[in-house]
Amino acid sequence: MKNIAPTLACLAALMLGTSAHAQEVKAGDLVITQPWSRATPSGAKVAGGYLTIENKGTSPDRLLSGAGDIAGKVEIHEMAMNNGVMTMRPLDKGLVIEPGKTVKLAPGGYHVMLMDLKGPLKEGDKVPMTLQFEKAGKVTLSLDVQGVGAQAPAGGDHSGMKK
């Protein structure tokens, strides 16, 4: 039995490591998965936060704002092409998550904008923050910081194929 303990300890550590990349937070009818961000260079004052929000309920909810110790201000933003120019704007009325739908906040689209950063985001860090929803209320989660050029969270699609 003495030889089994180290094996079980290793298996437990592996399982804990795997679940960290598959963070899932439930709040009301919402299920939030894959919260992540990119590492920032020293001196950077902004960063984006990305995640997936699924509404399993029968009525809409709205992502209104966010907060975190790493940033002086957190807003919900949208990037879009307008007349061939990429624009970014805050969503002053928040982001609606319709019932039965999933909204993905990702580079080049909807995102959480972390402004007035108090320090760089470093690859491997977990950045705690709170999101405020109209119905689900305050939701606390951690952004897993990926490499500078990451396009998706770790543990995502590794096939390298575009869909």
C-alpha cells in the first residue's frame, strides 16, 4: 500500500491541473466557461478579457460591467468592422445574453476591457475579477493568462484547423 500513495497523489495533481483549465462558473441561469486573457508587455495600460456565457434560462440576462484589483476600470466592449475600419466601443447598456443562446467574448469581437492596468498580466497568472449581470448578480472568476499572441484559451481547439 505504501507504493500506491505517490501514484494517487500524482493522479490527484493531474486532475486538479486539468480542471483549472476547464473553469466553469454557474450563476442563476448562466454558465460561464473559459475565462482568459493575454499576457501584456510591461507598461501596458489595457488588456482584454475573454469568456463564454451560456444562458440556460427562459429569459434574457445582461452583462453590465466588471471590476478587478488589477484594473482601475473594467468595461464591456465590442469590436466591429465599419466601412473597412475596425472600431471598438463600450456597450453602455451592456451585452444581452438571450435565453437558450451562447455568447462568446473573443479577440476581435465582444470582450471585457481592462483599463488602467496596475501591472502587467503574465503568462500563467490567474487574474481574479468580478462580473456584474442584471439578473445573475455578481460573479467572481479568474482569467487564465495565456501568451501574448494567444487566440484562444489553453485546452481549446488544438487541431490547428479553421472551422
